[in-house]
Amino acid sequence: MYYNEKSIIFYDGDYVKAAEASTGLYGQSLHYGYAVFEGIKSYKTDHGTRIFKAKEHYERLVKSAELMLIPFNYTADEMVDITYKLLEMNGLENAYIRPIVICSPNMALSKGKESYLAIEVWNWDNGYLANEMKVMTSSFERPNPKAFKVEAKVSGHYVNSILACQEAKDKGFDEAIVLDADGNVAESSGANVFFEKEGKLFTAPKGSILPGITRATVFEICDNLGIPYEEKFFKPEEMRGADAGFFCGTAAEIVALDSMDNVPFKLKWEDSVASVIQQAYRHLVLEQDYIYLKSKLQYA
């Protein structure tokens, strides 16, 4: 599914066959989830293959390693160059890119002594991951920001995500809405959350969320199209039954929500401001102009 006998990855300074790469069984990354990673996408555009927000993603990877006290010597620019070469070696244009920083063998509960960078790529040309999702409020909360560095993209944090997502699927939903310790909406199991009310977008502020790069891109689109938005704390009751809602993330892109806790969002998706954001995002990753979409906004 992710690689075959011809697939090449970058690992520990070399380009190697994915099928032949290996790592040890005595590392903190395996035993304790002590690793940091990113999710990045590349797109086939009229100007060639482009990695969307490549430098921003790799700068966050460097920051995540720093926050987790993992020694790491690659720069963002070096990793961007490596990734473009890796895409070319694998003959990929529309691709998902997974860099991960893992630690050397060490079974102690102490900071990493040495790290290894792996970058894996595979084909991803199916556009939106999903759409019109039915979501539920999870019984699982986001990790306490006083207990974890929640602004870092850490492998171990995603055990929480797996539990929340699987709970939702077991109950017949597509995804989960996860709250913070104070009962405010934080994010989904793996994406940031927005809802729309009377033409304005709302999303959770920094604190208990991973402030996504796609989330920042939504702000950029809103600024360019004149769409009002606000970062604020809000309870599930305020989002439930709003005009529209969506998830956003690198893999997901902009995902329309159908309902929350079996309460439908009021507007047809195509009539929402959020749908304009979805279209604009797709134009942006393909390096196409989207400002003309402003004419679709009722209040433009």
C-alpha cells in the first residue's frame, strides 16, 4: 500500500530501498513514542511538482525536535531539497510525504542521545480524503498541555487520536470531535476544526490544539477573500447545529461536515462560506488564482 520493491526512502543520510530499510528494537521511539514527525503533500501543478508549504512543515519538524529535547542537525532547506530529490527518484508528483525523526537505542527515560531522519513518500492522488462527514463528541480529551508539549507533532500523542477516532467509528460515525480539559472543542483526532455562523468562521485558539499549517492557510485565505474569522473557546453546544462545519489538515485538506452528534449543520455545503474556503484551498495548492471566488460570497 505504501511502498513496493522499487520504492526509495531517505534514511540516516542515504537513499535506500524501503523494502531493505530497518531500525532497531531497543529505541525510545518504538517503546515510548518518543519521535517527532510531519505530514506533507506535493501536488502536480502547471509549474511542475510542488510541495505545499514545505519550509513551514520542516521548520515545525525542527521545532518539535527542539521541544522534545531530541538532538537534530538538519535544516528545513536541506530537508526540502532531499524531499524533491526523493519525489523525483520515485517518479511521484501527487504524493504524501512522511518525515520522522527517531532516536538511537536507549531504554532509559532520558532525552535522546542521537537521532535519525527518515523521509518516506507514496502516491496520493485521490484529492479530498473525505467529505460530508458525520462526527461525534468524543469521550476522550486532548492531552493536558501542562503534561505534554501539545504544540509539537509527537508520535506518542497520536495514541489519543487513535482511541478517539476508533470510538467514533465503533459508534457509526466517521470521525471524532475532541474537547480540552475544560470541555471546549479543541480539534478532531487529527485535524483542526472550524464552524460557520452567519458568514463568520470560528476555531479554537492555541493552548490545547496542534496549531496546524492548514489552519494557518485558512486564515490566509480568509484574509485574502475578506471572510471574517475568530479564534475563541467554545462548547460543543455552540458548534452543534451551526450553519456549517469543517475539518482542515494536510492530508484531509478541507473536509465538509454533515452533522455533529446527529444534529445536521443548517446550510447545504455548497451554500456555505466554508465551501468557498474548500475551493480556494484546492486552487492554492495547485498554484492557481482563487481571488475570483470572492464574487461567490454574499457579503463581498
